[in-house]
Amino acid sequence: MSIFTMPSLGADMEEGKLVEWLVKPGDDVKKGDIVAVVETQKGAIEIEIFEAGQIGALLAEPGQTLPVGAPLARLGVADEAEVTDPVAAPEPAIQASRAAALPAPAPAPAAKPVAAAAPGDAVLASPAARARAAELGIALEAVTGSGPGGAVLLSDIENHVSAGPQPAAQPVAEDRPKGKPGLDMTEMRRAIAAAMSRSKREIPHYYLMHEIDLQSAHDRLTALNADRTPDRRLLMGAFLLHATVKSLAKVPELNGRYDVEPYAPSGQVHCGMAVAMRGGGLIAPAILEAQSKDPDEIMAAMRDLVARTRSGRLRNSEITRGTITISALGENGVDALIGVIYPPQVALVGFGAPRVRPMVHDGTIQPRLAVTVSLAADHRVSDGRRGALFLTEIDRLLQEPAIP
Amino acid sequence: MTPTDLRAAFIADLTAVAPDLDPAAIGDNDHMQDDLGLDSMDFLNLVSALHKRFGLPIPEADYPRLATAALAVAYLDQALAE
């Protein structure tokens, strides 16, 4: 038995509003299943579960705004009998509203009388606090710890009890200006401000720039697209992203999340892609496992992510697991973009708008399509020499006739 | 299809790829990228939708002829007549 809690969808997120449950008690779930929708500063996000099991009691109702870490549901881990909690079960309203659409939950397996100690293994707590919480049937996740590293102490348990029921549902102002539905522009601005301020405060950036001749890549792309219907055409952005992801194999330390010491690069490339919102603001959802995708697959993933960023829903893994971010200005921007790293990532690659420029090619000055690529990287984990190797590798890959 | 029908179809596909645009506020001469803020992905999705609706190939070389609603209606009208 474990507790499924309000996930953190970014270092700056403090709370989220539960919009909808996509599961009901008794449902079997596997790792990666989408179980709920939560409204955040980045819009409505589909929440995946990271453990297999059977959904027990739902502990939060749609409409509630809950702090990060607040219990949302009980999860019976596979091959463990479900424990029904006689105390915490604010279910009737949910059951009633969903009863019409959904079959009745399967009867729970015979409930074993178990001391309510199992949940909370992931929470730092003193042994005394753990024992007392179990005795009182309190989920440690729900208690604010005052000990080292936020550990829950015995006194925190007593305070939690004497404080009475927590004011879990805090009404939020509903009259703020809205961009697309479910997206609060003021909140998004605040989220960007928090992340970027943290980046400039904590990350010693260094910057490199390099001009790349894109003419041959452009010619290959044009030839490729000429034989394709519009739905199968590629954009230059897919080439750029593909080359960038491939180049990380040569300088792997630029790919990772610096959230624990010591820093360790990520084996997989979850490539964030900055998507600008027309009303202002941006979101950088990640293409997961981009290192194994060819340009066509990259393009399909980009289409899907952009569409869901604009009008649909992103998943929490897409906005919390990025290991590097690429920001591209598209066709109608300025020459170069020097980025701010999205923490806890350690590098951001910026592409300016490709533009025809006079370049020396085969010994003569010719009009060639060119793009300026920049790298903003964390000097704690890499140096300019390695960064330069990375940018020249992107250049080299874009000249290769074999790609795509 | 009359030019009015073509325009309605074009605006429908445009607002499907850019749901934050108000159909009533799109002017005939608004430029897709410069005025309406479409990026290259949005524009490609618009071309894909028009391809699906009208069965036209719409090669990349013709993209500038879709830059505004007025241009697009003229282009679609001509392409469908051929």
C-alpha cells in the first residue's frame, strides 16, 4: 500500500488543483497510466502514476486545490490486499457523480487489519514520529516536517493532530486574466520568473556561438518534402533537433539534471522544446527518449507536443523530466538567441532564424542559408572546450548527406 | 465552392490549428506569421488540413500564396478549377 500524492511539476510549484479523476477505486493501474488531471501554472496536466497497483480510496475531490505532497489516493501495490481506511474516505460525492458513467467498483478484497504504517516510507521521519503516526493512522505525507531536510519529528505529529483537519481546499481567485482555457497567464508569468531567477542565481552560465551553413541541409529537406504530402513533410526544426540530440552522444555531460550531488549525466535524452504561446509565455515540454528517434519520428513528436501544448494536455513526465532544452526562433525571428538554462538542466541550445547570408563556400562568396546556434551551459559541469566540441558536432551532422 | 465558402473553410482550418485565434477578428489581409503569430509548425498543420480538405498537393513553393486569407481564397479557387 502506498499513497499517491500531488506531484511537483516544477521547482516553483506549490499547489495544484485537481480537475478530474480518470480512475476509480478498484481500477488496476500500471506504471505510466494517466490517472488524473491537475491544473497548474502550465495549464492542465495529465498526471501519470509511477507505480503499478490497484486504486484504493480517492482522498481528494475534483475542484480541490492541494499542496504538493498532499495525498490524492491510496494505491494497493500489486499482490498486496487492499486496505480500506475507515477514517479517510471522502468518496460519496465522487462516487455519486461518476456512478452513472462507470460500472460499480469491484468489491475490495477482504480487508486485512493492518497497522497503517506502510505508507510514508518515502517520507523522512524519525522512528518515534513514524510509530506515533502509524498509531494515529496519519499519513506522514500530510505532515509538515520541521526536522533536518524536512524530516517529520514526533512534535510535528502532535502539532498536526492538535491543528485539526487541514484546510486542504483553498479557494483560488477565478477572475484572473486567461489565455487559452485552463492556462492562467499571470501564473505562467510567475512560473517563468521563478525558474529563470533561480537559474541566473544558481547556475554559472557560459555561452558559445557558432554559425552553421544550412544550405545543403535545406536543399535535402526541399527535395525530401517535394515528394511528400503536407502531413508527412519535415521542418528544418526537426533536422536541428535531431542533430542536436545526436551530438550529445559526443559530449554527454551537457545532458542531465543537476538536482543531486554529485551531478551525473542522464543516459537518455529527454529533449525539451520551447513552445511559445501566442498570448505570451512559453512552455518547454520534452520529447522523451529522443536519442533513439530518426528525423521523421522527431517531427511526429514535435507535431504532437506543439498541438497538445496549444490546445490539449501535456503529461507530467513531459514537463518534469527534460534533460536539455532547445529553443528555436523559427523562420521569422532574429539572428541569434542566447538562452537561460531551465533548472535543474545544465544546457540550453538556441537556434536563431535561418537566413540567407554571404558565406565563403568552395573558395567564393555565395549566398547561403545559415543559422547561428548558441549554447548556454552550466560551468559547474562542463567547460567551453567541451561545449565547442558539441556545437561543431551539430554543424558536422547537419552537413552529412546521410541525414535524413 | 464560392469564395465565401472557401474563406469559411480556410478560417475553420486556421482556427483549428490555432484555437486561440478569434475567427471574427481575422482580417483578409492579416499575414499568417507576421500578424497572426503562426509559427512554422502551425503553418504546416494548416497546409496539412487544407490538403486533407481539398485534396490539393500544395507544394512548398506555393506556401507564400497562403500567406493571408485573401491570397489563400484566390489560390484555392484557382487550384480547384485546374
